[in-house]
Amino acid sequence: VGDVEAALAEAGRERAVAVAARREVETALRESEERTRLIVDHALDAVITIDVEGRITSWNPQAETLFGWARAEVLGRRLARIIVPPEHRAAHEAGLARFRETGQGNVLGLRIELTALRRDGTEFPIELAITALRVRGATVFGAFVRDITERKRAEQALSTYAERLKFLHDIDAAIIAADEPVAVAEGVLRRLQGLIGVPRVIVNLFDLEAGQAEWLAAAGRRRLRVGPGVRFPMAFMGDVEGLRRGEVQVVDTRTLPRGAEVDALHASGVYMYRVIPLIAEGELIGGLSFGGT
């Protein structure tokens, strides 16, 4: 009887130790999960997880802010229908299908740049990193998403600035080489049009005594025209005295007297344009005008 009682007591102690150990493991697991949740909730990036079918399983507060969807609204829904632009959804689904078949993915472990959708339908650039994780025997994908709109703007601004510097350098080189004005204008007009992004750019020379402006070169949507010949009233250039002072003029073609010139502007999609004065040795000699809708 004594041996049985001792064995039962020992078994009880072992069960108690096992229960205590299990509780410690469960407590540690809960604490680990809570730490992970806090880290994810306070991450600087949007953090999203999906299952192998593409359904959203987690969505942190930064994802709510970035995409405009509340967590409760997206859990269980397909990611492709929430943030993937329509033109990229087929590729997204194909990537998931390939992983289900082979266990491999082309973008796993990489930082890639693409576009995503906000709730209001606006599309914006993101940086995305995706990792595959095993959680309780199942594979999930963790996506870390960062809005790179400002970075893209800065890169574009730097690129545009560099293009402007090259543009000015080429003009200086042509002037130093004593090229004719029409050759200088012809060489840079198309690039200027693309740089500004407008339908029409014209270099005009002024005949102030006659009260007329004359085309030196013009770039439209379909062609480049160089050489003098097209003349029109100086009224199309805005305030002449303002131009003499170096002031940019803004002209609304709908306020100009109707005629063949205005009809031609409207036909080419020009309803507003700016005139930049060209001044040489203190004298107003012409204007650079560019415009569109």
C-alpha cells in the first residue's frame, strides 16, 4: 500500500510539473504573440499577411491608414480585390498558383517597386517585400509595404533638373558656336516641348515697330516648323511693356478677338499659354510661348 501511495504521489507531482510546464509554454507563447502583435501594430510600414489562397489574415493599423480600409473590412477577403490594380491581378493570382504547385515564388525575399490601389481608387507607387512563413503548419505570406510617392517625386524632380541643365548647356554650346538662331531653336524645341509637357511651343521674334510677332520655330503635336513667315499681332503676346520688364505673360485665347489665328490655336488644343520674354543686351527681341488646355 505504501509503494502504491508513493507511486501515486510521484505521478501527481509529475502531472503537476507537466501542467506547470505547459502553462509556462502557453504563457510564453501568449507573451511572444503579444510582443509580435505590438511590433507589427507599431511598425512604420504597412504589414499584411495572406494565406496561400490570397486571403487576408492580418492587417495592421498602418495598412488601414495607407489603403483606407479598416481591418474588420478586409479580413478574409482576397488581397487582389483590395489593393492590386486590375491590370496586375492576373499576375498576382498566377504567382500564388505557382507557389501552391512548386513552393517557389519569383518575388519572395526581394524588394520590388510597383503600384497599389487605395480604397478611393487612386493608384500610387509602393515598395514591397514579401516573405513566406510557416505558422502552425500552414504557409502564410508576410508583406511589408511602404508608400514611395515622395521618393518618386524627388527622383523625377532630380531627373528633370538634370535635363534642364543639359538643355541649357546645349543652348550655350550652340550660341558659342555662332549657330543661326533658327538652328538653335530647331535643335532644342522638341526637347523643350517634352520637358514642359505641352501641345505647342513657339519661339517668336518681335518686330516692335510693326507691332507684329513672327515665328522663328514652332513645335506642335505632329510636326516641327522652322523659319520665318507666320506673322500675327503683338496682342497675342500679352502686355508688351510687361515683357520689356521681364514679366511672364499669361494669355487666355478665349479673350482674344476671334479670327483665323485664334481658330488655329483652338484647333491645336491651345486655350491658355505663357509667354516668356527673350531679352538680349537689355532689348526685348522676342518671346518663348508654350501652351495647352
